Amino acid sequence: MELGIQKIEAFLRLCAILSLVLTACLLGFDSQTKVIFYVEKKASFKDLRALIGLVYITSLTAAYNLLQLSCYSFSAWCKESSVESYRYLAWLRYVLDQVAVYVVFAGNLAAFEHSLLVVIGEKNFQWLKWCNKYTRFCFQIGGSLLCGCVASFIMLFIASISAFNLFRLYSPKKFLLLKSK
């Protein structure tokens, strides 16, 4: 059963990496230029700070998942490890997976909120609607936010698996006592 869980987790990490890289690429390469009243104006992800943050967040989280994937392949190659060191490693993976999920989800929500203001505008702050002029830009941002949400849900499953891997080491009858072999 453990080998099956590791394969599922490796597959989910690979899917998360692909989704996160796709999100970062869709955001990073998104720009559109329009001529408005004989002036050339360009809309890019750099105009919205939440999108800049999301590019950094997704890139770092994809690198983290790639590092975890390589650690799994290394630990499969090197089988000798004590239960104590595995317990500390399981706690570290659990905490880092939780942080990664929360950061990616929060970054996606912040970018979604900022993008929503671009779509509908805000008269009180004199923010104009951009999507009337830059439709391809807005559709590409929407696609990247969808990929980011998919990556968040995949990473939620990864965090659930890491929680299972951590808490199965402990006894169900005694609080925070390791199971005996």
C-alpha cells in the first residue's frame, strides 16, 4: 500500500508542477498592445502587482514540488533510514506542503480579486475596465487563474497524503507516541 501511495503522490506532484509552470508561463508571457487615440498602449501582467506576486509564488512552489519529487526518488534509492529521522522528515514535509497550499491558494485569490477589478472597473477609484480593450489579455489571465486553482486543489490532495504519511507513524491509543514495530 505504501508504494501505491508514493506513486500517487509522485504523480500528483508532477501534475502540480505542470499546472504551476503553465500558470507562471501564461501570466509571464501575457501582454497585449493596442493603439488608442494614436497612442500605443500595452497591458501586461506587470501592471497588476497581484499577478507579479502570483508568478513568483507559482514559480517557487513548482521548484519546491520538483525538489520534493527528487527527494522521493533519492529516498527510494537510499532505503536505510531510522524511524526517528523519517519522523522529522515527515513533519517537515507536512508543514512545507501545508504552507505551499496556503500560499498558492492565497496568491490565486489575490490575483483573482485584482483581475475582477480589471474586468468590472471601479468608478470611485477611477479604475477603468481593461477587458473592453484588451480582450485576449483578459482571457489569458482567466486561463492562468483557472490553472492556478487546479494546482491549488492538486496540492491540497498532496498535503492530505503528507498528513496521512505523518500521522500513521503515531499510535492511535497514546498521544504523540510512535508506533512500535
